[in-house]
Amino acid sequence: MPDRKEIVGSFYGRIDEDGRLTRTRHGQLEYRTTMAYIHRYAAEGSRILEVGAGTGRYSIALAKEGMDVTAVELLEGNLAVLKEKSRGIDSLHAIRGDAVDLGMFPDGSFDVTLVFGPMYHLYEAEETDRAIGEAIRVTKPGGVLMFAFISVFAIMYANYFYGNWARGQEENFTEDHRVRHFKEQLFTGYDVTEFEELFRDKPVEWITTAGVDGLLEPIEKRPDFSLSDEEFEALADWYLAFSEKRELLGNTNHLLYICRKRT
């Protein structure tokens, strides 16, 4: 069987990752909401680490705002795009690396650590735990960490209402309805409380769990979907006000778990 890096590399080699957060309304809302949360905890001069930086949509924007950004990306193709797009930005440092091993950084190196892609593609409990532990290790005491993850229920809603519900149910849940995680899924989803439990014994204090793109992805596929620029602005402001409501978290595709490293 191919390993995790081969599976993920094959997928991202076939898609336009660079335009993911701009070409759709749900991508635009994800970016808008995520940046709003970043700005709550990071300011000009902050030392930022983004693990799983992709092609640099967040890292480049934050570096342009005057933050000192280190972007770590696993895939050579994404990293090449990131480096090309960040030419001339001296405050952005792009390197290749894996979320499960950040040994190139000393303990307590960063004010804010962003882990925005890796948790979608870590399927083994040991690797998931290592990625969380490494992100915490390299963050300063009192620093803030943000982990992006995907709702397993949103995966079902977005992909399995097209005559294939039973297949999606079998792929994502056991017979007794426990969430499954295995690499052939490509994207692995979590129950919200299941993801939060990953941090129970870690040296962090939970701040919040928030959704970032709401219900847009499944409904944007409808032929009658319509959202003008003016309406999108209204939606984005409204959604941010309600993004932490627990009753809405299972419906959003992408979520943020936000915590602070204990001092």
C-alpha cells in the first residue's frame, strides 16, 4: 500500500490547491473566518509558524502584514509555488517538513502556531499525537495554537447525498457508529468532541472551537445557488458572530480548535 505522503502527494498533484480559498464561496468564507481568528491572537511582529502551509495563502498574507512567518510544507509541488509567490518577502521563510517531526525548531520558538492542513491527512493515532505534541513543543509558553480539522458529518453531507450514502457511511463509520480513520479515506473527519479529546492530557488550555465555512460547500453545488458580493459580505459578518455555536459545529466542513500553551 502507498504511504501517507504518496497518497497525499498524488491528490494535491492533481488539483489547483493554490486557488482553493478563492474560487468558491465556501473557500472564501473559510479564509475570511480563519483570518479573523488569527488576527485575534497575532499582530505585527509576531513569530508565526504555519505547518502544512500549502501554497502559502495564509503565510504570505501574514508576512505582508509585518509578521515573521515560517511556513513548513510537506509536498514539493506546493512548496515550489509558495516560494515563487513569496519572492521578495524577507519576513517569510519557507522550508520542507512534516508535521510529525519539527525537530528543526527549538522548544518555544513561536508566538502563534497554525496547523491548517496536516490533521486532515493523519490517520494513525500515534502520528496524530506526535503532530499535536510537536506543535505544542515549538510554541512559546502562553502562545496560541490553532488546529484545523474536518467534521465527519460535513464530509457525509457534502459528498454522499448523490445515491451513495451507504458507501459513505461504511467508509466513515463502524457498524456501531464510531468514527473511522484510515489512509484510503484521503480526508479523515472527526466528531467535534472526539477531536477536542485529543488534547485532554496536553499542556494547553482550550480557548474555543469554531467553524469556518458553515453549510456553504454542500449547498453551493445546487444549480439555484446564488450569493452576490454584497450578500457574501453580509453572510461573512453574520457567520463570524455565530461560528462558535456548538449546535452548528457539526454542519461546517472545516473547523478550528484554538488553545493556549500553559505557562
